Amino acid sequence: MPTPDRLRAWLVANELGSAEMPISDALLRDARELREAIHRAGTAVAADDVPDPADEACSTAGPPVRRWPSSPSTPWRRSARTTRTARATA
């Protein structure tokens, strides 16, 4: 994710945002940090190792994933993909 536009495009493609969604420097930085934590954790698991607890904390910290509303009157809601994943892992 080299630019805010690339992050926005990824979010839109994965139904997690809209083309109008503002992407701050902080959001771009957090997305990069999460991407790297997921990569390190996946690499550890693939090598039959245990992921670093800091990487696990990075991937589970913060509020639930929310979709960017398609209009100002659309309320925030849990992503259907996140809800399905939560049910499957419960």
C-alpha cells in the first residue's frame, strides 16, 4: 500500500469502504502495520512456530471492522464478512 489511493482501492474492492472514504496518514500507517503483523504471524505459523504476541495484539486491537457508509444517512455496521468469520471461529 504505497499510497492512500491504493489503500482506498483495496478497501473498496473488499467491500470495506467507498470511493469517497477519506484516508488519513494515520490510517495508512495502521494498515501497513497490520499487513506486516499478519505477514509475520503467517510466516511463523507456516514454520510451525508461534506468532509474536505483539503481532497478535496488533491484529486484534481496536474496534470491530466497520464498513464506510455508502451515504451520510447509512449507519455504521459490522462487516458481513467479519460477522461470518466471528461466528465460524466462535
